[in-house]
Amino acid sequence: MSRYSPVRTDVHLPATERAVLERWEEDATFERSIAQRVNAPLYAFDDGPPFATGLPHYGHILTSYVKDVVPRYFTMRGYRVPRRWGWDCHGLPVEYEVEKELGLSGPGDIAALGLDRFTEACRALVLRYATEWEHIITRLGRWVDFKDAYRTMDRSYMESVLWAFHRLHALGLVYEGQKVVPYCCPCQTPLSNFEARLDDAYRPRTDLSCTVKFRLRADPSASFLNRPGFSGGHFV
């Protein structure tokens, strides 16, 4: 006789998933895991913030598993592990979305609108997708503290970054060098690889080309091929 019970073939995995999530919410499992370890060693984990301008994609799902497994491991080791969510509010993605919504194009339009109004519109965009993010991250089975989320636009966060940079400079760890990076002339700022693709300007293209054939005066039976825009060529 087999030692194992037969496995049901009519398991409805989405229903099982929802049941687990509902039990965690009813029992406040995540919150209790922190409260029960109030005197335990702290393992701090602040989530590297996603851009606040869109919804989660597969890349976020992949990194979310790592961000969940490691804190769970340290929780099981007896550490107190609060897991603070965050929002990346700076950079061109936010400004790009606001410019599209307001029909603006470039610094001139922004100045005409008023920097205070443009900045306020950017701030208002930050938490637009907060509810969707919380829903999807929770469906992934992650334990995350959304209520105490930090935002990179908060003064306390910006001051902490400046303090850390000042400390690095004081220790002689900051240096000046040269690096080739994408640059936006209208915005007058370097771009990350992600920002360089925001407007699809770097999408793959197929361009027409032509090859010009020149006969050699010294040897009419030979020709020289060259493509406009290229230096050099080859004989045929």
C-alpha cells in the first residue's frame, strides 16, 4: 500500500492563492511577524523603488521574488524584518508623462506654464498607480509595508542622499572622470538607457542604402564599389 495520499486532480490554483492571501490579511501575518520580534535584531530592507509612472511588468515580478525570499529567510532566522516600499519620483519619466498630458514640448513651454504648476503636476502623478501596484505586489505573495512607503521627492529622503554624498566626499571616495552617455539637448541632462528609449527614438530601423559602382580608368575590366556615407570600399 502506498504511503502517500492520492493527489487531487481538480485543484483550482487561483482559488488556493486567494485563500492564502485572505488568511494572511485576516490574521495580519506580516504585521505580527514584526510585532512578535520587537526586541529581535533588525534586518532592514527598503525596497529599491520602481518608477511611479507606470504599472508593474515582468521585470518587476522577477526581482520581487528575490526581494521576498531574502527577507523571509531572515525572518525565519529570528530577525525583525520590516519591509518598506518606496517610490522613485525623480528623473525624466515623470516629467515626460506630464509633458504629454499637458501638451508641452520643451523647457520653453514649461517656463510659460510656470515651474510651480509643472512641479505640482509631477508630484500629483506619483501615486496615480499606487493602488494597482499594491494589488499586484500582494497577488505575488510579497509582504510589503505600503503604509510607510518612502518617496524620493520627500525632503527627508533628499537630505539623507545629500548627507551620504557629503560623507563619501569627505572620505575622498568621490572623483571626477569622463564617460560617454546619452544626452538630451532640450532637457540639458544626461539620460539613462531607460530614459533614452522613452520616446521610442532608439527603436530598430531598416534604412535604404545604395552602392555606387565605379570603373577603374587604369583597368576597365575592374570596378570599385562604394556606399555613400562610408569611407573605403572594395574591388570587384
